[in-house]
Amino acid sequence: MSEYIEKLKRRFSELFGGLENTREYFSPGRVNLIGEHTDYNGGHVFPCALTLGTYAIARRRDDDKIMLYSENVSKAGVITLSKDNIALNGSYGWAAYPIGVVWAFEKQGYGIDSGFEMALFGDIPNGSGLSSSASIEVLTGAVLRDLYSFDGVTGVDLAKIGQYSENNFNGVKCGIMDQFAVAMGKKDHAIFLDTATLKYEYAPVILEDASIVIVNSNVKHSLVDSAYNERRSQCAEALSDLQSVLDIRTLGDIDEETFEKNKGAIKDETVRKRAKHAVYENQRTIRAVKALSENDIALFGKLMDESHISLRDDYEVSCEEIDFLVDTAHSVKGVIGSRITGGGFGGCTVNIVKNEALDEFKEKINRAYLEKYSKEPGIYQVSIGDGAGRI
């Protein structure tokens, strides 16, 4: 952490002149252990914040200028605009994420009374599905809350504002899971969140002789955002069809048996498959958290495996490279569970691996993927950390 902050300090000083009155912040990435594409269907999710994330140095200005710089996109230089002249369809590039949060704060009644300057650096792999966008959104919210003394803004508020920004400024109809995990993360715990009510509880993640390992396929297919929005509309269609025979508000309101009895109400076969995933994945997540609480890591891993099969076959958000990584993982004795994580169509797998098998896992995954696709995957043995805030 300290090396990233020191590097940012030097860059900030070069770009904006000195470090007087600056403040330092960190916002994590997240990985979802199980419960994928359930968050916009009123279901449960089980994410955790990571110690990978986004660092920032920021301070208020005396004028109305907002000046933003990312060391990860250094070629873009400093993005400068007036706080009073934010356009919904502006050409902001990477900076659309922090600018969208400023816009969302204004929409929620938290008007900032001056500009600010902020420099960022993130160690979340780009396009990995570990929520670099939510990390930046919640980070920006934490910066604004601190710099402008919006003391009444809670972590849950930061999550809601971040989601509102991504939905309405950036046009991705995501659920609240990513922003919630980033804002509300707790060291060594995952968050069991009911996305229909935002009721949540922290669950200790005690794996004893195993570790969480993320494998980045280094693939991001361009259709991810459009396909995400399509899946969401298909689930809305399924819900509408089911509401003709059931008194429900979300797909998360029903269990597998109820779905099987009433699935004939869903007219389109593809839409029916999407709904099946949402219903079954929600119940899997509930069972997985119970298994973890009972220290049944084997069952937790089995449910992770079932989650991947459903995401691959019913929700159809996996891809060849991800399936290859999951299949290769299962060829290593000591892999307890493996699944795609994130929006899909590339990104990462999340794996629970016995510590005694870690070296074999890393070596075999790296070698097999390199032989198959002529590129190395990123392999990260991760720790669970706290949510966003001032350092």
C-alpha cells in the first residue's frame, strides 16, 4: 500500500503543485464467492471486499474545476471540467466513473460547493470482473463525503449513489452488489446480502487449510455491457410472465419447487432458462452461506461448481476461456470449488484451493492456459479486506 501512495504523492505533486491539504483514500475491489446475477433479481449475494483496490489522493480547490488523473490511464492526462457543466453524454473516457458520482451526488441533493483534484492508481486488473468501476465509484463517493463534510452519508448511501451513477450516468443496469461490497466490506468476512431489502449480515470466512485464488483469463469480450442489460430485461420478462400466476415481487421470492411448478407460464424458452438460473442461484447462495457457517467447505465448493454450470448453460454468460480455466482447476486434486465470477464473458474465476495444492494449482493453470491460448493468466491469492474510506 505504502509504495502506491508514495508514487501517487509524487505524481499528484507534479500535476497539481505540492501536497498541502491533501488526503489519502483506499477503495477495494470485490469478488463474489457465490450468488451471480441475482442482485437485480431480488435474490441473495455473498461478496467480499479485497485488499486489491484503488488508491487516491485528493483535495478541494478554490474554484469550480474538477481535475482528475489516473496513473492507470496516464496517456489520457488530466481530465478537466467545471463542476457546473457535467454532461450526461460527455466524452470522459475512464473519468466517466468519478464524474458520474459527482453528478449523482448532485441529483441526491448533496451539492458540492467547489471543485477538487484527485489522482488515482488501482491494482485491480483491468477488465477482470473484480469491480474496478465500483471501486472507483465508491472511492469517489468516500472522497466527496470526506472533503465536503457530508457526515450523514452512510456506507449504504455510498453504495446506492454508486449504483445510481452506473445505472443512469454510465448506462449499465447493474444491481447493487458490487458497490455494496466495496462500501461495506469487512476484513476476513463476506457479506450475506438480501438485495431485495438490503438487509445484510457479516459471515466470517474461515477456510482453515485453504485459500481463495482468483484467476484472470485476461479476456474481456466487448458484448459484456449489452449482454448484461439483455439478461436483465429477460429476467424482467420472466418475472412478468410468472406474475400472471404467482403473487411475487421478484424472482428471489420463489424456490426451486415453486419455479418448476409454474415455469410453463414463461413463454420463451431462453427467458425460462434465465429465470431458472436466477431462482436456483439464489437458493444455492442461501445454502452455501449455511454450509460455511457449519464449516462444511466441501459443500460450499460443490455449490460453487453448480453455480458455474448454471451460469454456463442456463444464463450463458461464460466463455470458452473461462470454462477451460474451471475445467483445468478441477483436474487439480485439492481444488474445492471453482466458478466464473463477475458479469461474465471473460474476466475471472474464483477458486477455493487447499493450501497444500496451491503450488500445483498455480503451475498447472499457468502452463495449460499458456499452451492453449498463448498467453498467461493472472493468478492472485487474495485476502479479504475492509471497505472504502480515508487511509
